[in-house]
Amino acid sequence: MPKVRETSDKPVRFAFITHHHGDHAYGNQVWAEVGATIVATEAALGEMKTVETGYYGGGPGRWENAAKKRPDVAASRLKPPTLLFPRELFFDDGKRRVELRWFGVAHTKGDAFVWLPKEKILYTGDACVNGPHNNLNDGNVAEWIKTLEKVKQLGAEKVVPGHGPIGGPEILVDQQAYFVDLHRRVKAHFEAGRSPAEMKAAVPELAAELKKVANIARYVPENLTTQAEKVYRELGGAAFPK
Ligand SMILES: [Zn+2]
């Protein structure tokens, strides 16, 4: 909020969240309290309904679990988005145009991007990160690759990722290349008939191979097991043994 005040004294009327995850959506209340309408895709709200069970009258959900460990979360309230769009929502005051756009399943089912066509600036949320910050659990890697292909066509010159430093279009290229390579390598193991235990055992070597590829090395996490398991399961494999 102080950052916003450095550039404008106008009221904040809309706050857009790219997806439903807590590190992107648990601050909604702060903006709602100053009069902003919280905006997201319909799919992001759908995702919120499946994981924020406490808010929607069921047992404890992600917010309640986070609140147990985080006093700042505990001191907040969940505020789901109230202005929803299925695929796109545009703001245009004649001087500046802001496009909120959904391109398909990626990091979640509901990720939307912010695209400033005049400035060629793209805000990606976690559908694109710059560093070892990918969380695959609520997404689908095969779909994610296709979604990033569409996003690349925008022609962004400046890319602001969900996590990691700002960069140029190479961030989109590298993020997609990382998933293509990860998917290809896990698929080779899967098609060779590797069991979940064998696949799990092959992960350190797979991570080492990925780290050798210059433009994707920075995406490889310290422990690749969760990501490899996610792809292996998407391909039809069973969960890894503990
Ligand atoms: Zn996220």
C-alpha cells in the first residue's frame, strides 16, 4: 500500500489475484477493507472452494492450517474474489490498457496473467517463475507447457514472474523449456517401465542432467522428487514409496 501511495493518491478500486494460493490471495482482506473489489478468474474461485473448506462451511482448510503456524495469517480473514471472469477482463481508461487473461491450466486451473499491451509488460503470477520456485501440486505440467506456448505469443518485452527476479521474454522461454525437459525425461523412465521406487531412485541423476542445461539449471530445486513424482503420476504412474 505505501508503494501504491508513492505513485498515486487515487483509491484502489480493484485488486487482482493471479490464483488462489495463500501467498497471493491471503492479503485480499487488506485491499477489500480500503474499498477494493477482489478480482480473479472463475476457476481461481473454484480452486479456492476446493481447498478453503473452512471458509465454505466444511472442515479446516489451507487457511486454517496456515493460521496455526503463521500469526499474521491467524490475524487475517479469508476474502475470496467477488468479481470473476472466465477468460479475460480488460480495463481501459484511454491512456492505459490492462488486460487480465486466462490461457489455460498451468500452475493451477485458474491462473491468469496481467498484460499491458502498450508497454509490453507481462505479470505472470506463479505460471512463470524465475528460479527454483515451481510448485506443481495444483497444476498439470503437460497443460502448463501448452499454456506457456500461448503466453509466449503475446510478445512481452518485460516479464514479472510470480517468484524470482524480473526479466525479459527469456524467462517464459526458459520456464517452458524446463518443463519440456523434465516431462521428457520422466516420460522416458515411465515408458521404460520404471516402477515408482525405481523412478524415485533415478531422481538425483535426473536432477543432475537438468542442471547441465544452461538456460534451465536455475529452475531445478534442491530436491526434485516432488516434481518428478507429479509428472510421473500425470503420466499414469503410482505414488512414490515413502
Ligand atoms: Zn502459487
